[in-house]
Amino acid sequence: MKPSLIEPQAGGLIVREKEPLNLEMPFGSLDSFITPNERFYVRCHFPIPEIDAKKWRLKIEGEVNTPLELSLDEIRAMKTRTITATIECAGNGRVFLMPQVKGDQWERGAVGNAEWTGIPLSSLLERAGVKSSACEVILQGADQGEIKDPPRPAGKIHFARSVPLGKANDDVLLALEMNGNKLTLAHGFPVRAVVPGWYGVASIKWLERVIVSARPFRGHFQTIDYSFWERIGDLPTQLPITEMQVKAVIARPEVQEVIPAGEPYRIHGAAWSSNAEVTKVEVSFDWGATWNEAQLLDDTAPDAWRLWEYEWAVPAQPGKATLMARATDSRGRTQPCKRVADFGTYMINHLLPIDVQIA
């Protein structure tokens, strides 16, 4: 049976772009630790490729002793594992940047948390035999197209990113299923990479090539796009975007929501980080002068978000109120108050005020 293409109406997804397809989950609908497939955001850079599952092959090549070419049935016959991981688009929250910047105007919902079942990338690398010269693993998808804005390479290119060999052998998964169901076309059928703790740009969909490389990958989406500046002293150095930043986001109330005066209200949302657990979420009603600790809810897993809630005693006096939430993780990292300018249009994790009306 041919895999289905997700319908935005099914989960009430917000259409950010039709071609290529980009869909956002209304974050105010957050109500569970696992994001249902029909509400999981969709990010495409090029048109969704047409793939014949019977003819599809995954190639493992480059700095390996035994190059491999595996069919979907051969991959499905291998031993699988299941992980829970949050994937966030690196541009999630871009609409809140001032002044307005280029790129898809994501609000809060270009993020989701799912159970992924598939083959550890390390299993395939072990079978192929990685040479001692290797340092990175390039993941290439079947999706391809031309880059619109300069600087750009000529003609069509495939979407591709790399991960260090250590990360590839650690926890990268080649997923066949999402929340117990086969991947939809929009989510990367027949196989997609899941890179826990990293922004979604690394979790390549429609995977067709795994290239073990002896030198760092310098592709378009690794350097020109999806990169940021890191300061070494006073010298800015361009680096590829990798780990998700610590972040708490309020699901409800939503911006400009009207809240009854003098009644309790359940503020809730999700918080996530990378290679760490969220250990604390706090809520402020006075622009960060004071903070109130929220309750972390039960479900938790490495590199998965943590749901949280706070019982707010809404003031009896009508008027405007401003809410903010911030997260702290087990590595001692806390959300910054202000935007880090060197992050460009990505990794948007500074505190986001939510204005509501008390009536």
C-alpha cells in the first residue's frame, strides 16, 4: 500500500507554505507527551520526492571497508529499537523576531515529540566497517531542488547534512515508524534519520545515502544555511547548527487570550533541551523580576520534552497581564532574557512574553 500524505485538516495544522509543504501544529492544542502523527509539524525544503518502495535502496558508502546497498525489506529485517525524541525546527519562533526576517514565519508549533522505531545507524556502520580515516557521516535525502537565493550552487542539489562519527555511533536512529505507524510521505517514508537532541535539520527525511567522510562536510545546508556565529574572543567563527537550545514554551494561555478575572487558570506548556534533562520551569508575571516554579509532569525521557503546568491565581482586577516562562536543564543552562544576535534567524530560545487580557 502506498503511504499517505498527511492532510493539514486532519490535525488542524497551520499551512505556512504549500510548495514545498510546511505545516505547523497550533501549539495551544498541546495536550499530551506524545504528539499525534497528524499534528506533528512538517518541514520541507524541496518538493516531497516520489519513491517506489520496491525499487528504493539505501547506500552506505565512502570511508568504509564494505559498501552496502540495502532494500527496505532488508532493513526491516534488522533488529530495531524505539526511542522517544523531540524534534524542533531551527527556525521555530521566527515570527517573533524583530525586525521581521526572511524565512518561514513559524510561531511556536514547529516542534513535536514522538516515539521513533528503526535501526541504529551504528548497526549499519558496523556492518560496513568504518575506516580509521573517517570523521563524519553525511546523510543525504532523496529530496532535491534549486536554491533560490545567492550564494548558491548551480542546478539542483539534494538536501544533506552531516553528524560527527561519534554522534552517528551513539544514538542516531534510521526510523521506519513514528508512534507505531509507518512513516507518512510528509514525515520521510520509507526511512528518515532521527538525530536526538539536535535541531530537525539534521534528521534527514527520505534517506537514500549514508556517506562516511574523511573530512568535514561543507555542503550548502551545513555552511551557507543553517549556521550561526560563535565568538572565540572577539573573532566570530561560523559553525553548523546542531544541538537544540534549552527552552520553555507556553501553550496556554495563547497570545491575547481573554481570561476570567479572579478565577484559577492552568498555565501549561512544554520545555526541552539537548543532552540534558529539564530540571526546572518557572513562570513570571512581572517581566522577570520574580519567578514562580511550575510543576514538572511525570513523563520524561532523554532528549524528549517535559510537560509542565502552573496554577495561576488570576488577579481580580481586569486589565492586561504579561506571562513568561523559562527552563533550566541539568547542565545548568537557563534560557536567556534577550536574543543572541549571532544566532541569526535560528535557535530562537530567548524569553517570549505572552500578553493576555483579564476580564
